[in-house]
Amino acid sequence: RENAEAKAMRDAAFPPLTLYGCRHSMATLLLRSGVHPKIVADRLGHAKTSTTLDIYSHVTPDIQAQAVTALESSLSRKPRRVG
């Protein structure tokens, strides 16, 4: 017997939810939200952050642009006066 939620998902043509799908979604959402890759790697159980970055590099295609924006922002700030 199918419950209402399962029937609604089937009728809407959602793919079946798997543990791997949940894991991949978590990593993707965390990286897109700006969580440091080391933290994501730890949550996934990857021994090396490079493994996480190799697998999920497609998630952050704008990372270079973000780096340039952050650098420009840092360089354009006026120095603070001391004293």
C-alpha cells in the first residue's frame, strides 16, 4: 500500500530518494552556501579535502570570481587610524 507522500512524488515524476542522493545533496548545498571544503570533507568522511574538491568542483564554478571580489573589497578599504 502506497502512502500519500510516495504517491504524490511518483505522480510528480520525482526520482526515488537514495542515501547517496541525500549525501550528494548535502555536500552540494553546503559548498554552494560557502561552507569551507574541509568541513564538507569531514562530514563526508573524506580523508583528503582534495577528494571532495575533485568530486564537487562543478558546484563552485564562480569561486575565482568570488576570490577576486573578496580581494578587491579588502584592498579598497581605507586603513584604520590608530590612536
